[in-house]
Amino acid sequence: MNTTKPFDIAALKAEISVQLGFDPQNPPVNVDDEQAAFVLGVKTPTLAVWRSTGRYNLPFFKVGRLVKYRISDLAEFLASRTASHTGEVSA
């Protein structure tokens, strides 16, 4: 996958915080799986499948039965999945 340019992870974290309704100057460090799914535009069962199969390298952690994601990991995941096109580059 070809990325268009390096992303400012801090800007992505602020954008995610705003999207979730948090103050970007004082965002939470972690969000639950429902909030992570909202940010990524998928359903929570999709995240559960990704966790169990290891389909994507999206770090998460568990606190008891609760699943949590770091906002910084979500930002890095989105940056790494951003592409300029799906085809091969021709010379």
C-alpha cells in the first residue's frame, strides 16, 4: 500500500478526540471498543473479529472483560491504512 505522505499523528489524535466529543486539548488516553469502532467506521463485532483473528495490527488491551484502545494507536492505524490509490505504480 502506498501512502500519500507522512501524517501528523498528533493532529490525527486531536481529530479523533473531536470526533468522539472530547476536548482535543485534554483527550482521554484510552477509549472503549464502541468508540474505536465509531472512529474506524466499523461495527464492534468487526473489531472483535479483527482481535480474534489478528487480521490487522491494531493494538488493544483488556481490563477485566473490557476492551480498550489507545487513541494514539487508532491514529497510527488510520495513518498506516491511508493510501493514494489501489493500483501499482507504473514507471
